[in-house]
Amino acid sequence: MAEFDIGKHCQIESCNLKDFLPFVCEFCSGVFCLEHRHRDSHTCKEEPLKREIAASKGSTSYPCSFPECSEKELLPVICPQCQKHFCLKHRHQSDHQCEKLEVAQPRMAATKELVQKIVESKEGQKPKGRRGAKNSETAAKVALMKLKQQAVGDKGLPQTERTYFQVYLPKESKDSCKPMFFCSKWSVGKVVDYASSLASLKNNNNVLSAKKLRLCHPSTGEAFQMEDTIQSLLALPETPLYNGGNLILEYLENDHTSLTDEHSLLLFIIFGGASSTLQLKQVKMKLLENSSFEALSSRLCVETGESHILGRIESYSCKMAGDDKHMFKQFCQEGEPHVLEALSPPQSTSTISPNQLAKSSEDGDNPLSDKCCRKTIFYLITTLNESFRPDYDFSAARAHEFSREPSLNWVVNAVNGSLFSAVGEEFNSLGPELWNSIDQEINLQSCDIYSYNPDLDSDPFGEEGSLWSFNYFFYNKKLKRIVFFTCRSVSVLSGYGLGSMDNELDMELDEEEMGGFTEDRFPRPLCV
């Protein structure tokens, strides 16, 4: 029987092993067994020659054609217009000053002309001094306190690396703006990607011909470079960003490096671009600058083991001017300024005995029939609008949603009891400093104290997971000033109101669970 000629012998003379699945060397084309298949094991003659040829060729790279740029790329990056090679930094026409770049025709000529006239008319006017936020940095500090309670972002970021901004979204978005926080070490490109996902925006930055989603400066309107970091933008010497400030997210053409369309231009004007004297008129109370309140508000935003404590203290001037007077006239159409309106019973009513109620009724000094003039109600409503702007509108609030507190001591005990039960021993050092700062600003002994006690639908803190909250107004009629002290406690299980806590949560604690505090030392919960 004839045998099949299967396999070949190894070409190494000392081996000569027959292998049914021989290996062929790709360099010398020799046939070898499994043991001698590698080039170094069979002393391949072609290997040194191949290595020498490869070394002489070197690695292929493409230098950038932009003058004074020495960058090289491993792959060609060719401009489709001028057909030259560029690095990634100079790949766009505007970046390498392409010779075939078409000059953008001026758009919105009439709008720009109108804006220029407004700017020129304001240049000769001296800015009116005000006791509120004096510059962008101070205004950002005030806004930061509110943003920390509302901003969304990556909750895994350390508190020390979080940077907060009010991000104004493109006109295509369903929302006009959204408070967000980012890591200060992130690049602008990563911020754009993350912000677009939070706001559900279409991001085609990887498509060459599509409009690019760019992050722009609120004052200059210039688009930031994608490789810049938030940390570097905060440290700019001339036009820095501020933690708590504004950012503009907008779609731009590939050859545009700044805001151009009508929507973005209006935002640019609102944020003070082109003229620091151009101000946006708004009907609002004047927020008074107070560094002590800023520091205290920061210390009142803490996280305990079971809850988040979110507190804020602000001072407002009651002096009306311009638009404030016009709004007050509209408010007074329902009644004269000095007409008295009935308030709700004070929070301490539950601690008054029936005998005391009967006696006070006979004397005509019944706490259930406390009244307040409409002008004071206007101040309280306007303070709420300014403090919670733009998230809530309290224009429809009425007198029965407010209460006049019977005494300063009761309010102090109520606030101290709530904060001590939440914060613990740390409040022993914070408490005296807190009340001393409020007293220096408003003179507590000369104040009327009011509280805001709305129903669940009107309560700004009526979210799921809210444990307790209070809103106190310290009104000094002589100084024409109001200090607003608001604070709330939110369960950590709720995710700042985004969780799914049971709305039927029983808030009735017995005296033993309250750690010895009496009932009158706790403010009535606004929501349960």
C-alpha cells in the first residue's frame, strides 16, 4: 500500500524532525518545526537586513504647516480647503488662518446698530452707587449660596473640587438655564459633553460639518478653547470666571469663535458685555452685602449622618425706587397700603393654654387675630421673590400665609432647638456668632418678626424627604431693612428631594425621642 507524503522535515540539520504541520518563515521562507519556528531559534539570515531597512526608514510623521508650530501628527490632518497638513490645534480654518477662509458677512445689522446706540448712550452716564453686590465677584458669591442648593452634577465629586455655574442653554433647549456643578480640573471639552448630557442637548462636536456646541464667556461672548480647564479660567487675570457665576452654552458655526446670533447677543447684553454700565432692570429688593452672613450661610450648609442642613441668611433694603414703586401701586389696587389684614396664628399658639386664650380674647389682644398692614405684606412677598428667584414666584401669596411671632426669645429658642438637634455640639460655637451678626445688622430688639407658613402647594420646601424648615423675617421699620433667615433639613435618603420617601411619613415624635426638648422649641414642620 502506498504511503501519503504528509508533512516536511525541519531544515535545521541537527533536528531534521518531520512535522505534519510545518512552519514557513516569512523572512527567509524556510520550513521549520514547532521548536525552531521563531527567527532567533533558526538563526534567520534575512532578519538583520529587514531590521536595518526598517531602522533607516524611521517613523512616519506629518509636521504642522502653520508658521512657528513644530507639532507633528502620526496621521495626516488635511484642511479640505487649502489641502495642507496641520496639527490638531490648528486643524480648523480659523485656527490656521486659512487662505481660503470666507469672511463671514455681518448679520443682524439693525440689531447690532441698536445695541451700539444703547451702549453709547450709557457710556456718558455715571453708574449709580448701590449697597448691594458691587461687582461680578461679589454677585457670584451671593449666587453661589443659592446654586449649592439647586445645582445638579456628579455627586461623586469631592466638595473641594466642585465649581458651580448657572449655565444658560441654547435657544433650541426647552429650558432657558440650568444650575450645574463641575470638577475644577475638567477641561472645557469634558464640561461641554457633561452639560449637554444633563440638559439633553444634541452634541455633534465629532461631526466635521455640523455646528459645534461651545462654552462661552458671559461678559466677552468669546468661546473657550476645548483644552482649557475650569481651574485655568477661574485664574484668568483680566476676565476670569467666578465660582457661582454664569456660563453660556451655544451652538456655533465651525468658523465662529464668539456669540453672533440674536439669542446669544441678548444674553451677552444682560451679563454686561460691551459695557459695565449697562444694567438689566428688574423689579426686586436690593440685596445688601454682608460678609458675615455669607460666611454663616456657608457654615449652615452641612451634611449630618441622616440629613442635609441647608441654611441661608440675607439682608435686604426696603427702600423702593422706580420699578419697585410701580409694582407696589399694582399691589395696592386690591386695598390701601395701610389697610390691616389678618395674619395666621403664630407658631407658638400650641403652647398657650385655653385659659390664656380666653383671657386674651376678653382683653382684645387675641393672638389669633393678629393683623399687619398691606405695605409690610408687600415687603415680605418681595423678599421671598428675590431670595428664591427665579425658581419660585410668590406674587400670589396672601396675608394668611404669614404669622407675626410673639417674642424674640421664642424665635431664638425655636431656631436654636432645630439647629442644635441637627448639627449637635458644633452649634454651641456657631449660635452666639449667628445671633450677634443678625443683631448688628438689624437691631433685634427693634424688630417685628414674621414667619412664612404656606400650604404644601405653595411651600418652596414642600418636597419629598423634607424633615423640617423655617422662614423668618426680622423687619426693622426704622432702618427700612429686612433680614431673611431660611433653613431646612432634608433626609439623605431623598437625594435633595429627588428620592422616593413615603409621603405618609409619621413626624409625630414623643418627648422621649426629642431628646428632652420641649414642643415650643421646635418650629412647626412646613411639610411632612
